[in-house]
Amino acid sequence: MEFIDYYKILEIPSTAGEADIKSAYRKLARKYHPDINPNDENAKKKFQQINEANEVLSDPEKRKKYDKYGKDWKHGAEYENANQHYGSSSKRPGSGNFSDGFTDFGDFSEFFESMYGAGSGRGRQTKFRGQDLNAELQLNLLDVYKTHQRTLTVNGKNIRLTIPAGVENGQVIKIAGHGNPGANGGPQGDLYITFSIADHPTFKREGNNLYVNVDLDLYTALLGGEVLIETLDGKVKLKAAAETQSGTKVKLKGKGFPVYKKEGQFGDLYITYQVKLPTQLSEKEKELVRELSKLRKHGN
């Protein structure tokens, strides 16, 4: 019988522990299961090999014999017992050479059938969990400012999904039981949705806080006055102080982004004023600026 490297079949080292063997078996058995690979003879053969390897390596006694005797592991103990019974002689009463008394174990399929029954093909009817699915949902900042529902189509099925306000870019949520079906009555896998949230043209989001630049005309910056500010929740009026410098920052508490799954809680909105100088001045305006310059130079 040709030697079969069970460790290689399960893609594990010979030093692997019980947990490693179990994990490798489940992973590979799910991948090559005939229910998931119908009419695929290569997958069927691979599945049988995986089951055979697991049957031996998951049993401490069988694994011990396999590690010691290799392909002859099944008869190794018999050989030892015979030696103990007949002494060091390589002969057995009524036979020729001792090794000639053994019947070859046969090929792989015979061994598999001895474990699972002839014609089983699929081995034990182990339940396998279905594969997980991954999907990406593209949204914009306004989409996730308020909790809302969307209908997604996955594998031909419509899924009604509630998207909580405050979801972040790159965040992943799990929808249990909406992955691929399991095998042999096993549970369905899960659906993992990754949110891809596009940048907003005006507001920059960092966590639960929002940042925005607001233009301030020269005259309001010098004399002070009301400024109309756009927020994601509508417009608000602010009082700009006289002599506001470009780059001045103002915080609007609670006007930022909603906190994920915390109803009624919001971050803050940070405003940075950008003072804009007037352009295309008339001659009269230029003259007034010159007068102002003279006054500043001469201390009013």
C-alpha cells in the first residue's frame, strides 16, 4: 500500500495538537464536502482522504501507531505481539517468512470503506456550517446620520437591514444566518457587511465629531456680526466677535455626528473661520482702504 501522509493531507505539522487537527479537519471537510462540490470527483476523493486522515490522527492510539509504523501502522502492533510470542525468530509455525503471513491492507478506498461502509462516498454524515458571505455597502455621510432601513439582495434573497445612525467607514456588522446553507442539516453561515462611507464635500468626520471651514467676509470679521452656519441638522445663526482672525475655531456642542447605538447622543461641530478678502475693489473702496491705512499708521 502506498504511504499516505495524513499530516500533509490535513495541512498540519506532525507536532500539531488535538485542537489543530480538529480545526484543520473542519475547515477542509467543509471546503471539499460533496454537497458543496456536486459532481466533482476530485473534491470527493479529497474529502475521503481528509476523513481518513482525521480518523487516524484524531485517535491518540491510532496516531501513535501511525507515527511509529507509517503505512504499516495498522499491523504494527500485531508484529510486535508476534515477536513477543515467538521470540526473536522471524518464522511463524506453519508459514514462511513472518511478513508473508500478512494480507496487504489494500488501497485507500478499502480502508475508507472499512471505516465508513462500502459505497458511503461521503463518510459520516457530519453537519457542516455554511460558508460566511461578505458584502460591501456604499453610503454617504448623510445616509448614516440617521437610523434607516434598506433592502439588500444577497444570493437572490431580499434582506431588510436596519442601519443604525453613527456607523463608521470600514465598520463591519454581522447578519447571523444569512450566509450560505450548511451541509447535512448544518446551520447557515453568516453575512458580514462592510460599510464604505464616502467623504462629504463640506464636513470632515473624525469619530463622532465634525469639522467644517466657514468663510467670513472681511467686514464681519472686523466689526462682528451674525453668521449663518450650515450643519447636518439644518442652519444655525452664530454671533461672530469683532476682529475675528482667520483660523479662529469655534465649537458647537452636540452639533456633531450621532454616537453609534446611543440614542440622542452627539459629538461636537468644530468651525474654523476663513476670512475672505474682497476682490475687484472700486476706486472709492480703494480710497477708503488707503484712508484706513493712514489712520492705522498714525494711531487714529
